[in-house]
Amino acid sequence: MARVEGYVEIDTERCKGCGLCINACPTKVLEFDMGTFNSKGYHPARYKGTGCIACGFCYMMCPDVCITVYRSVPATVGK
Ligand code: SF4
Ligand code: SF4
């Protein structure tokens, strides 16, 4: 079975830094961006850059619908 590679985009301006997505991620690839504040004064969540499996848990948990999950399946699928 092909390994699914995921990627997430986070709307950092809408993020309120609650951490629910970080706790929900089974591969622990989300974290707070401690070097950044958004205009509301929160440290937003960010994707570490690798390891997302596109499970969608972060998307489902975010109360402010800040997260978009992308799924990429290698072209060899089905061959
Ligand atoms: S889609 Fe799943 S693996 Fe990817 S960042 Fe969200 S919770 Fe983590
Ligand atoms: S669940 Fe949503 S609002 Fe909470 S930290 Fe994650 S992206 Fe930000």
C-alpha cells in the first residue's frame, strides 16, 4: 500500500493558540511557533515540515477552522 504524504496549511491570523490540533496529531508534527505572535497576541500553531499522514485529525479538532489538509499519493498507486 502506498504511503500517503500529507501537508497542512494553518491560517496563523485566525489561530488562537489553543493547542487542540497539536494534541490531536498522532505523528506529533505540529507545534507552537514560539518565535511568532499573530495580531491577536497568540503563538500560532505550525507544521514542522515533514511527517504528516493527512489523517485530518487536526482539521477536525480546530474550533476555528484554521487548518487545511492536503493529501499527496505517489503516482505508482495502482500499478
Ligand atoms: S493531518 Fe494528521 S498527521 Fe497531518 S498534521 Fe494533521 S493531525 Fe498531524
Ligand atoms: S486547533 Fe486551531 S486555533 Fe487551536 S492551535 Fe490549532 S490551528 Fe490554532
